[in-house]
Amino acid sequence: MRIATKRGMGLRSVFVDDAAAMLKMSRRTVYYRIRDGRLRTIRTAGGSQRVLIESIATLLHEQGARRSLTTQTSESKPLSL
């Protein structure tokens, strides 16, 4: 995985493939998250997109919070037989 820093801005970013690996999702899902505004990107001089590490961290935090909420909710419900 290569992490790049945009000169003068201090923005760290990774390729879409690397973002997909970090988030444990497909490239297509990463593009959906970009389109939905949940992942932020920058464009390189060559025109390709790179995903900002900051937005990956935010999404991972949201997913973790959502998972813990779901786990707490499902544990508190009684099983019906």
C-alpha cells in the first residue's frame, strides 16, 4: 500500500484498491461511498482518484459505532420460540 501526501496541503491519500482493502469492501462499494459523499477523494495530476485517509478513518469509526449498536440491540431482545 502506498500512502501519498499532497504537497502543501498535508492531505494523505491511498489508491481506491488500497482503500477497499482497508475497509474490507469491494472497489465498487468504495466508489458508491465516494458518490454518496461518505468518502472524500482528491484527483491526481493524471486524473485518477485517491481516497483521503481521514475519510477512511471516519467511515471505519461510523461502521464500528453502528456495529456495536446493532450488537447491543440484538443482545437485549429475547428470543421468541
